[in-house]
Amino acid sequence: MDLIEIKQSVYNRHPWEQARLKVIFDIFSNYYFSENITILDVGCGDIYVAVEFVKKFKVKNYIAIDSAFDAPTIDMYSQKLKQEGIENIVLYKDIAEIKNSDFTKIDHIFLFDVIEHVENDNIFMRDLISFPCVTNETTIFITVPAFNYLFTSHDKFLKHYRRYNNKMIKILASEVNLQIIDSGYFFSVLLIPRFLKKIIEKFNKNTNNDGVGNWKRSKYIGDIVVIVLFVDYLFSKTFRQIGFSIPGLSKFIVCKKSA
């Protein structure tokens, strides 16, 4: 969850987040070969992904970075990790705070719904992959909102600069010297409600926007939505494996630095 979406009251975890996490798990499992790895999670938000990730995959080091962190927030999350007995997640506000002596190599980089928040994604990616611990063997996992023509007031609420399609991703990867080794769309069932929202906004500019931190429905309904969204992903995955790309509201990319 983006820190902008956190409400002051107790919230239920949104099923979109839970389903996206299952998608991330499934994609990453194809590249998980050892526990002795270091992961750099840029734009980690409220560390939900980080905590759930280290519970499922045993990793040596998990570096969680978010520019919205301040000292009290880092202290709060550090206490939470300590209470849960999690010792291999370290928190930073900026990648520049990491000393090269602390981590000799980054094996995987996570950018889960991050680069759409960056005004100049080209410069951001160039700076990130030039970090000394990032090598040609580092695998970069990216998720982004798909299709710029579906840009709505909700994107503005989340401070998105853009949404992405295949062409935009390929151009970005080429410009920053990245090789895409896998990609695809997911959450196709969400295209229709987003398209309807886009149409409604043409006639009504005062539509409400809530982040994923405002989910108030029952756990039972949430569990059903998670199942539907994950089945949707598996459906798209099956067709992708036989050469058919089914569009979805989100897109994932797996890439490495070009040799």
C-alpha cells in the first residue's frame, strides 16, 4: 500500500493488494533458486509486501526503501518487525543511505507500482540500475498500471504521472539499457469497471476516489474478490504461455541489464 493511502483508523487489507501479492509470488517463484539472496524493494510503502514476502520466501537480506519514510515511520515499522521476530528486513528512506560495504550484490529489485509515481521514469531507472551493487545478473521485477487511455481521477489521487502499455515499456527499457525477459498483463476483469469510470468522468467531474486503505467490506467478500482476481491472472498466464496476450488493468515486467 502506498503510504498516501493509509487511513488513521484500523483498515482491512484490500483484496486487490492481496491478489497482487499472490501474482508477485507466482512470478517470483520462477526466479527463486536460493535463500542466500539480497532483495531491494524500492517504493515499499507500508512494508506489507516485505513482511509477507520474507514469511513465504526465506531470503538473507531484504532492503525496503520508500521516499515517504521519515524517522518516526522507520522506527514504528522497525518495532513492528522486531515484535514479529523478523530480523532480515532493513528500512531506508533513500538508496543513497545504503553503504556499499553492507551489501555486496543486489540479486533482485522490486518496483511494484512505483515508476508511474516518478515524473521522469527514465532518469529514475538509470540512477537505480547504476547503483554499484546492481549487476548484469540482477533481476528487476516491475508492476505498473496499464493503458494510459484509462487514466482517471483515481490516478491523479494516487499521484500517478502515467499508465503504461507494451510500447511505452519497451521504449523505456531500451532507453535505459534493460532487456525484458518476461512480461504480461493481469486483472483483466477490472478493465470494464475502469472503462466505465472513465466514461462517467466525462460527464461528472466530481467522482469520489478512495485508496486501497479504505476497504470496509467483510473478509468473506474480500476473500472472494481475491480468488476471482487470482484466477483471472492464472487465466491470462495460461493464454500467455501459448502465445496470446490478454489485456489487463495491470502489467508486469521482468528484466535485466543488457550485457
